[in-house]
Amino acid sequence: MISVAIELKKVRKTYGTEAVQTVALDDVDLTIDNGKFVVVLGPSGSGKSTLLNVMSGLDHLDEGKITIDDYAIDSMSDKALTQFRREHLGFIFQQYNLLQTLTVKENVEIGARLVEDALDSEKVLDDVGLSDHLNKYPFQLSGGEQQRVSIARALVKRPKILFCDEPTGAVDEETAKSVLEILQNLNKKYETTIVLITHNASIAKLAHSIVKMNSGKIVGVETNKPQEARKISWND
Ligand SMILES: Nc1ncnc2c1ncn2[C@@H]1O[C@H](COP(=O)(O)OP(=O)(O)O)[C@@H](O)[C@H]1O
Ligand SMILES: [Mg+2]
């Protein structure tokens, strides 16, 4: 049976003052099933980052309900939310946010220390193809390699859900494909639910499900037959 990982009901989020308001999320309803690779696709400013931040408890909503498993994250205190994110969720952003004074392995061990049943850091670094770089520092790595360290740091906690905000926004096409291939493999191997946001329609081809956004609304949800990241052509 397919179980639900995340459910949003009538979620609203506005920014700004009463005089000048931006409706970033306009009555959004969405269900994300466990184990799926979901891509949220939309132009810049359509509310993708706001959606990700609100559904992962990084930011507060104004109205509506959000549950992750059976946790009502819209009604948790900040302290409880921080603890919940630390134990159950993983995050990957366009910026790698690695600690520059620590080695690759030490950066991943920071992630491992947040939970009791972490995976082995070296094993996860092997999964992302970085076994030969354990003792290097971030500045000695390419952008794609640094992003793979941040993926390993998130994955070592065995998060239930991995949230990725434009994870390949700062790397070239070939590097992007290798990063996406790793995410696709980890989704299969660990059955981690992945929610990835992008403005690049090509990237959506690797998803099980494509959520389309425009002007703060979800304008469509499509089921998709995932293509392999490697085989996606970037220009159509
Ligand atoms: N902190 C903020 N303060 C004011 N407006 C914001 C803030 N964050 C986002 N917005 C506005 O909300 C809308 C959605 O933004 P965002 O979720 O970042 O879109 P996307 O990630 O799709 O580019 C945009 O109009 C943006 O300008
Ligand atoms: Mg964004």
C-alpha cells in the first residue's frame, strides 16, 4: 500500500505589509506519497521555494494544514520543529553550506552526529562517488563534488524526506546530470522520498510526479514515467 509522506491542505502564505502583499502560496493542496521522486516545476517567483520552506517546517504558513507522516507540523513550536527537521528531514540547497575547515568526511560526520541511527559516513560517501576524497577540504573539490558532499551529509541521517531547492542551479549540465543521477539512485536504494524544485523543465523528466506551479498556485500534477538522469536531454 502506498502511504502518504506529506499532505498540504489549503495552505496560504503571504509576504509583505498589509499595503503591499505578495501571495506566495494561494490555497495550495498537495499530497506526496512515500518513496516518490517529486519535482516541483515553475518559473522564477512562482512560489517554489516558499512551498518547500513551508512544507518542510523551515518557515511558517499563514493558514492551512501540513502533515508529515502523522506529525502536524503547522502546529509545532519552533523548538519542536527544529528537533523534527534534525531527526527526520534532509536539505540540499543551491549553495553547498559546507564547513571549510573540516574535511569531506568530517563534514558528513556532522550530519551523522545529529541522529542515533546514522549510516556509516564512508559508506555514504562511497554511494556519492567520493571515496577517493575523504580527507580533502571543500576548496579542493569542484562544485559538483561539493554538492555531492552536501548530499552525503543529508543522506547519512537516513532522512524520511530529502528536500532539494535548485540543487544543480550552480553547476554545468554534465555536473548537474551526475548530481541528479546520484539523487535518483539514492531514491531507489534507500527509498527516500525526494522533493526537488527547479525552473528547468528537462529536470522534471526524472520524476515520478511533476507538480507545476505558477503565481503561488499549483496548476497541475502529472504522473510521469521517470527517465534516467544521464539520458535526459537538456534542450527540449
Ligand atoms: N522573504 C520574502 N519577503 C518578501 N517576499 C518574498 C519573500 N520570499 C519570497 N517572496 C516573494 O514570494 C514570491 C514567491 O517567491 P519564491 O517562493 O522564492 O519563488 P521561486 O522559488 O519559485 O522563485 C515572489 O513574488 C517573491 O518575490
Ligand atoms: Mg526559489
